[in-house]
Amino acid sequence: MGGGLVAVTVTLMLWLWGGEEEAPAPEALPAPATASLHPSPLQPETIGVPPVALPTEPLPPPAVATPRAEATVSARPIPAVAQPSPVAAQPAPAAALAADPTAGPAGHPESADSSGDLARQLAAFEVGEDQYAEGDHQAALTAYEAYLERWPNGHFRAEAELSRLRAVASLGDAAAAQRLAARLADDPALASRRAEILSLRLSALGRLGRCEEARALAAEIKGAAAQKVAAECR
């Protein structure tokens, strides 16, 4: 704007000085460029930079890492264990079952710790006790021996041994009674019945006429019955 004002002032002075000569009209000055407060974005044509051709082909998709396959571990087959085939229990002979319903398989002594075995032991032992009480000493002896053969370490072993000694003495077999009594006298399980065992042995010695042994045994027993037996020995 300052330049335009100066041009007008010069033209006016020339006109005043030149009289009536008409001063040429001043040329129109180009309007000064005004800076725009909001510059437009630069275009490629304006700054003289040729446009960059963008690629038209589609870019390949980014490679995606595939998870590595885990190694498959095949389970080792477990070898099948052959199961033992059940063995059928051999039935007891009919004659044995008829004679003793509580008898098990012959030739197989049973343990005292078998489950449910105590009731069978008691039943077998009571068979001999009942027969002895009825006076059938031979049948009682057979029942006691059957119990001891089936349960050599049974719960009623000591009672069966003592009852067998009584049955043998009652049958009059003095030699067998003396041998059995001598063995049972040192049995720890029969320590509380030792006096009865020695008395049965003393009677057997008297019957056998072994008076010296009978008197020595009577001195150990120290009882009127023992002294009587020793005195009667001839």
C-alpha cells in the first residue's frame, strides 16, 4: 500500500508542475502478493517434484510363523499280565464228609490264622469231646487225632493233645500213654496242666510195673494219690 501512495503523490506533483499538459496515467502496479494465513498443502506440480508412482501389484501377505508340531510320543503298550486261572477246590471224599462234616481236603493241614477257621476248629474238637463224654473212647481218640493232623498248630492244639492222652489211658494202652505223657510234660503250652499229665504217666508206669520210675515220679508230684499209686506198684 505504501508504494501505491507514493505513485499517486508523484503524479499529482507532475500535473501541478506541467500546467495544462495532461500527465500520462500511471500504470497500474501489480498488487502486492499477500501471504495467505492458511497455506494450501504443497502439490507435486507446484514444487516441481514429479509424482511418485505407487506400486499397483498387491503386496504378499506377511509370513505367519506356523507352530512347530509337537512330537507325538506313542505310549508303550503295557504287557498284559496273565491272570492265574482259578483252581477248583477238590471235594473231600464222601466217606470223610460223612464221618466228619467239618473235615476239609485230605492231606492239607490248615493254618490257625485262616479266616473263619476258628469255628471249624471248635466244631472238630467238640466232636471228640462229645464222643469221650459218651464213653466211646476210640471214636474220641480218632477225632482228636484228626484235629491234630488237620491243625497241627491250631487254636485248640493243647486241649486236643491232653484229651488224646486221656483217651489213650482210658483204652488201657499203658505203653502209649506213658510215652505220650512223657512228651507232653515238657510242652510249654501245657505247663499249667503238668500235674495232671504226670499223674497219668504215673498210672501208666504202675500198670507197666516200672515201680522205680513210678516212685521217683510220685516224689515229684507230692500228693496222696501219687503215693498210693507208688505204694501199690509191684
